[in-house]
Amino acid sequence: MSSKESNREQGFQTLAVHKGYKPDPLTGSLALPIHQTSTFVFPSAETGGRRFAGEEEGYVYSRLGNPTVTALEEKIAALEKGEKALAFASGMAAISAVLLGLVRSGDHILCSRGLYGCTFGFLSILKDKFNVDYTLCDMRDKESILREIKENTKVIYIETPINPTMQIIDLALIGQIGKEHNVTTVVDNTFMSPYLQRPLEYGCDVVVHSATKYLGGHGDLVAGVAVGTKEFLEHIQFTTQKDIGGILAPFDAFLLVRGIKTLGVRMDRHSENAQKVAEFLESHPKVTNVMYPGLKSFPQHELAKRQMDGFGGLISFELKEGLEAGLNMMNKLELLKCAVSLGDVDSLIQHPASMTHSVVPREERIKMGIADGLIRLSVGIENVEDIIYDLEQALS
């Protein structure tokens, strides 16, 4: 192989399959081994001392690092174009560890107007117990953001698209503002996955995921990841992750690596199906206010085309007859499953106001754009004709 070929940057799907692990030299195992161990034996007492002191590479204890988990982290970092990644036991473990590592009492976090319900709940804990304030801000233009930045603002935290309204935030703008005001920018990229959107390429500092969703893709694990610079992630690794302990188990890391190998293929199908389902819903006489970035009628369609490589599998919509009609429709579905979470190969439908965002006070929820009758649909990879048929029979 020539040096030119060896330095060639590999494509996303190739990295998704191969990055982070080479066949085991001892056994030749093609699949990533599950290192189901809590601790690791040192070849000498001196080696143990050097590893604890950080003077020598090597494993000590699985809360501090595990070979199966490391393989996953290397794969995620490559896909998000970050220097380093950390895996956690859940998306909220990743989010809470990152935020705790960035703020202290008296600091302020500026957040996108819409947030996942548990993220909102964690911010409330930070405010009530640790005097870390937060502000929910409409971030559709620079002036609105600058008005809300304070002297003690340490973090800008956003979702894009926002859960579940699908509102999009300009990543390049957020990255620019963060650099200009010396504020760390954190982006929840769960809805898009690194296949469709890579916030670090737009100047943002940290990416977090609920890896339970599209990264895993099969509804059989709970996990989270954070990606950023080596310096920052090592700080998190040896403080909030180590001392609070929200680590990922080796078996779940194995499942996540297996899921990521098909990420690109799945995201193409999710996006293709969702586009057709959104167009069907938009044309249906009983449906109103369809929120999907791939629709030309979507207010931020052009921004979506600029910063995303596809429009994903999430759709939100309302029925003209209101909440009761929406709940009735959900109860009549046969193929689609009424369940929270998203990004599964199965199509899932849920009611945010009473489920994922029920922790958010109604007044604040309405400000976020989450109406009482809003329904969120995570479009799976089934034959799209069957998804549309099920929706049509339930609506009729």
C-alpha cells in the first residue's frame, strides 16, 4: 500500500464498520470481544503504581476504562470528528457529567427554548440545589442569543433539531458566539446522529448523545456518549465520570458497536421513510402543523439543507380535532407502537405532553411550542407503504 493510500481519509460507513478494533491477534476474532471484567492484573507492582499515576497506558479497573468500551469510544470520536469520546450508562449520565464538569455554583447556562424533559429536570436540580441558573432562549437569531448572555454564562446548551418541535438552530452561529464570548457550546445531536450532522465541524465544543436512540438503533440498550477535545474529555473522565460512576457496561458497549456498524444504512432508510410519511401527513385533511425539516413548508428548510446531510426520522404533528382525536388515533394503530424513545428500527409514536415532557410545567411547555395535542412519530425502517397504511386506517 502506498503512503498516499494509507493516509487517505476513509468514508463514514467504512469508519462505522472498522474503526476502533482490529481482529484479535490471539484468536483472530472478527467480532469485538466483550471484556467482562471488573479489574485488570498488573504484571508488576511498579506497573500498577505507574498506571494509577497516569505515567503509563493500561487498564486498571473497568470504572476507569475497559477495552470493549474503549473500542466504542474510538469509533464514536472518529464519526463525530472529535479528538476523544466517553461512553456513559445513559444519555442523561453523559449530559449531567458534561454540565457538572463545566459549571460551579453561581454560573449560568443558556439553553435552547426546547429541551428533553429530563434535561430540563436536571437543570432544575442544578438551580435548586447548587445555585446554577439557566435561561431558556429562542435561538433563531443572533440578537436573541446575545441579549440573554450574562457575565456568568459559562455554557450554551442546545438541541438541534429541538425535541419534539423540530426547530433547528444554526450551528455555525452558536459556534461563533461561543468563541466570541469564551463560552463552551454543548450540542445534543441525538436526533440526527453523526451520519447526518456533526456539530464539531461548525465550531461547537462538545457533542452529547443518547446512544440508546439512533446509534444503538435496535431498542436493546441504554447508553450515552460525549465527544470533544482530548483535554476536556479527560477532565470529565477523571472527575465527574470516575467519581459519580455513570459508566457503560462492556456488554452494552458491544451491542452499541454492533448497532453503529449499520448506522449509515439505517439513517438513509429512516430519512427516506420519514420524508414520505411527512408528505402523507401534510396532505391529510385531518392533520395540521406537520413539523419535519425535509418539507419545503418547514420554516427552516433551507437551514436544514445547509447543516444536515439528511432530515432524519422524527416527525411531529397535530390533528385538527385536537388532543382527544390524537390519542384516539394512537390507540387505533396496529403496526406502529405507542412507546417513548426514538431512533429504533421499529416505528414508535408518543404524546410528549403526558409522556417525555410531562416534567416540564405546562406554561413553560407551551412556550417551548409543545402543544397539548402534539404527537411525535419516530419513523422506523419498515416498508413505508405499511407505515402509511397504518396511519391512514387509524386516522379514518
